[in-house]
Amino acid sequence: MSSTFILRPGDSGPGGTSPNPFDDQGLPAGSSIRIARLPLTNYIPPEGEEFTPAAYVALPAIGASAVIVQFLVPEGRNGIVNRFANVFVGGGFTEGSGGVVWQLFQDFTVGAVVPNFDNIVSSLGSVNNAKVLNGIRIKENQLVTLVVKNVSIVVSGQLVGGLLGGFTYPIDLEESMGF
């Protein structure tokens, strides 16, 4: 009969009396160890790949838009965006005025704006100190894009920056996590 154990630091193993209840292979005789995975939505798995594209662009003319950061989620991978930054550098902008707005697209090719990330009117973090998010799920082949629109700021050499941080992981991990 085979048992399954989840070991934690400081556990003494089955029975709790022996300081070293393991055989030469590190397992109790006839046992197997099941390793619990941390939730994909909170932690990067060992198979994960981190991304942190960041950039600055010149403020576009009044009425125009510009892509700040854009990346394509690789085929066979899904992911989580868990850090976000958008920043204005230069004069003429007042936080919250709506003179400049940012939008985060989950899939730019179909115009899918991330809920609650449309027409952002203030800086939500700097490129070197991004805002931590609970996580925005992204899927393979989506074009994730941070865009700035200049509504009313006179252009005079200002810059607009942004960062999207997170990780991707193989899609088959979702099946083992019950997604």
C-alpha cells in the first residue's frame, strides 16, 4: 500500500517520532511524495518566464495616440501581468486632469481593453517602482499593449513611460491546476 505525503519544513515525517524516517532514496518505504504547487495566479512556477518590457516614447500630438509597450504572448503559453507603470515626464500635465490618458489592451488586435484600465488619468507607478496588481490573465497569441492618448497637452519635449511586468507559463500547467 502506497501513501502520499506533503512535506513541510520541520516535519518529522510519518509517525512524527523518528528524526530521519526516510530510506536511502529519501522516501519512506512504499511511499511517494506529492508536491503541492502554488497558485499560478500568484506565483511564477519553475517553468515560468518573467517579462518586464519598459519604454519611454515622446508625447504624441494632441488628438493622437502612441504605443508605449507592446508584446506578444508566446504560442503555447499563458500568463499573468502583475506589475504596471505609467508615467508622464515633463511639463504641462496635471494628474487626474484627463489631458493625457492611458489604456491597457489585453488583445490589441481586436481592441480588447482590460476592464478598469481604460482611460487612466493618473500615474499608477513609475517604471522603477511599478504598481503591484492582483493579476491580469493573458493568453497565448494575445498582443498586450500599453497606449497613451494625448487629449489636450501642448507638446514640448515631454516623455511618457510605461512598464508591464509579469510571467508566462506553459498552458498545460493550467490543466493540472484546474483552470
